[in-house]
Amino acid sequence: PIRRFVVADRSMEPTLVAGQGLVGLRWWPAREGQLRCVEHPERPGFWLVKRVASVAAHGTMRVTSDNRGVPTVDSRQFGAVPVPGTYRVIVRIPLRWM
């Protein structure tokens, strides 16, 4: 239920920066505004960290990038993603500790 991730690009700046570590928990319910790690729906095994924009009653959510100034991939391209199987970011590891 716990997994580590590393931010790979600038899509979530200034909230998260490339190289920063994250720790996620799998079983927390999704809520608007949360940071969540989601598997890319068209690239199995490739994970994205995004902000929850909205949660639907039928168990899906729309996720978006914080930094609109760089090319990003989020629900605007691939639509809503299922909440089950995603991780809520619970710890952001400062870059200086990585």
C-alpha cells in the first residue's frame, strides 16, 4: 500500500520539482485538491503525479498539472482516470535530501 515515486519533469512546479521524492498511500479516498500518483492510462507502468481537479460519484477523477507553462499530459488529453489503484501523496521529500 506504500510506494515511492520521483518527480521527473516540471509539470507540477512550483508545488513539486524534478528530482523530488514522494511517498504515496494507496487506500485513501480521492478528494479535490489532493496530489495523487496515477498510472498513465495509455502507457502501463508509467506513473504521473497530478492534482485532483474533480472526483465523480462513479469512482473516477480528473487530474491536472499545476504548471500550465510547460507541455504536460493530464485529463485534458486522456480524460478521467479510475480512483482505485492510485496513490495519495502523503510525504514530499525535499530535493536537498535526495
